Amino acid sequence: MYAIQVSKHGGPEVLDYTEAPSPTPSEEQVLVDVITAGVNYIDTYYREGIYNAQTPFTIGLEGVGRVVSDPKGEIAEGTMVAWNNAFGSYAEQVCVDRNRMVAVPDDIDTNVAGTMLLQGMTAHYLIQGVYELDENSTCLITAGAGGVGLLATQMAKAAGATVYTVVSSDEKEQLSFEAGADQVFRYSGGLAEQVRRFNGGRGVDVVYDGVGKETFQESLEVVRPRGVVCLFGAASGPVEPVDPQVLNKHGSIFLTRPSLGAYTATDAEFQMRASTVVQMVNEGKLHFRVHDIYDLKDARQAHEDLQNRKTTGSVVLRVREA
Ligand code: NDP
């Protein structure tokens, strides 16, 4: 089969479209023919070596495809499934843990299905798990037109919250408004000050910061006393170590660095979040913008575009026809 392999850590140029042996499923897995694979920021951390994976490896975590074989004989061949945590997903075939996948209804587009779980479940735990938003809450979401950003905005609006976002261009501003943002800001000119001026000086209850290095200081400053800074990513680079005294200085604020893994710690929690996302998509309550679709062999270009802030919404690699 063909796959995207990383034999040394580095920039997008280390992604090689190459032949690799088909993987063999364990008893707890099924073998799947991949249709589309989701491209996520976390893939760039593995590629660069910020997250640990021993080289050489096939990159990618997420996708949709049809079951080819099940060692236990429980899942019928041809069943369409989606997953968010099968290492080696940028490939024609991958092994997926049987307890960490969901069946995909036929009417969900495979471009959406291949990218809906990782970002959709992340948005779900941010909005429903880290801080429970309601109609009295105000939040700020960084990278509001990104994959997670557009979904978190929709979920926060569905919870009744006032949603502010921050983006880098006019096009992204438009998309963020379309997703439901009440006000969209730009990074320049003191983000915290702009937001506070807008909401009467109060600050927000929670900031969801997936940008990291370039926004973290503004995030500390934008939350109200006893508010929550949820640092969930590092698109602009990792944040420097923090002195806990900083949390006191900003009014007894809380800082959390959550992961999807911790918020899907049990199979039951995984199934709850995954099936909620599938249901929301199926009922038209959660819209995915899959603007950027690349062939598997063009994974380098997909990573370049993602890291150069050229993409909006979800990014997909097409592996084979559905
Ligand atoms: P996005 O589609 O949001 O892409 C990243 C965006 O970050 C860019 O489009 C850009 O939007 C913004 N950005 C700001 N500064 C920079 C910079 N210097 N370089 C590159 N991008 C920058 O990606 P995802 O939706 O895949 O992921 C968003 C974040 O969420 C990532 O940090 C990711 O690691 C994190 N994440 C965390 C999870 C968790 O459980 N903790 C799970 C899933 C994702 P703009 O141009 O508008 O600034």
C-alpha cells in the first residue's frame, strides 16, 4: 500500500509518499481501507518531533473508511467507520481500535466524516467539559476560523453564550461571523484591551486558546477574576514555563492545559462525544467547512498550507473513492 511516512523529524519536506507494508490488526482492532484522512495540527507536532514518535512512522490519526477484516468476526466487511486516534492514518490501510471508532451514516459526506471526530470532539469537550457555558457566559476563542475554532463557536452559541473570536484576515472574519461569533477581533493592538473595551471592562469567563505562544499573555489578561484560561494548543509555538503567581496577579484565575485523550479517557466517554458529534452533523446542527481537500500524495502541501495559515475549517487528504 501507499502511505505518508516520516523517517526523520522536520518540516513538511520530511513527509514522503511511499510504499509501506499493510498493517496487521490485533484482536482489539479492525483493518480499514481508508477513504479520507483528517489533517490536524497535532500531526505537525508529531512530524516536527514536539510529540514523541519513533521514526520511521506513518503519520496521521484520523479518518473514515470501510472495514476490510475483523479478527474477531464481529464487524461486517464494508462497514463505514470513522476514528480519531489510529496512528498511521495517512495511508491506504490502517488498524483502528474496535472500541474507538463509530459507524458513519451513509448520508454524511466522506470529506466531512474523515475530519469530524478529532476537531468535533475537541470542540465538544472544550465547550461542555472544560467550562460549562450557558446564556450568561462570555468566551473568547482564538483562531476562530480554524478547524476547531469554527466548531467551538457553533457549540458555544448553541449553549447560549456570547462568543468573541480572533482571526488574522477579512475572509476568516467573515467565516467566523457565519459560524455565529458575536464579535470578531484581530490579534494586533492588544487583544485583551480590545475585548475588555468591547464588553465594558469585565473580561471573559473563559478563553479557549489554541494559538499558544503568540496569544497566551493576552489570554491571561482577557479573563475576568476567577475566570479560566484554557490553553489547548500551540499553533504559534509552545508557551514558556509559567510562574503560578501570575494566576494570583490576574485575579485568582485558573489555567488548564487539556487534551482530547484525557476527555475521552474511557470507551464510554469516547462513544458519548463521538456519537454526539455524528448526531449533530446528521441533524444539520453542526456544520463542517471542508475547504481544503488534497490527494494523499500531496500531504506536504497540506501541512505547508495549514502551518502558513492558508487553510480555513477542516483539511482532508483523499485516499480513495468512497
Ligand atoms: P487550525 O485550523 O485552527 O489552524 C491553526 C490556526 O492557528 C491558523 O489557521 C491560524 O489562524 C492560527 N494561528 C495563529 N498564529 C499562528 C502561527 N504563528 N502559525 C500558524 N497558525 C497560527 O488548526 P486545528 O483546528 O487543527 O487546531 C487548532 C489548535 O487546536 C491547534 O493548536 C491544535 O494543536 C489544537 N488542538 C488541541 C487539541 C487538544 O485536545 N488539546 C485537539 C485538537 C486540536 P489565524 O490565521 O486566524 O490566526
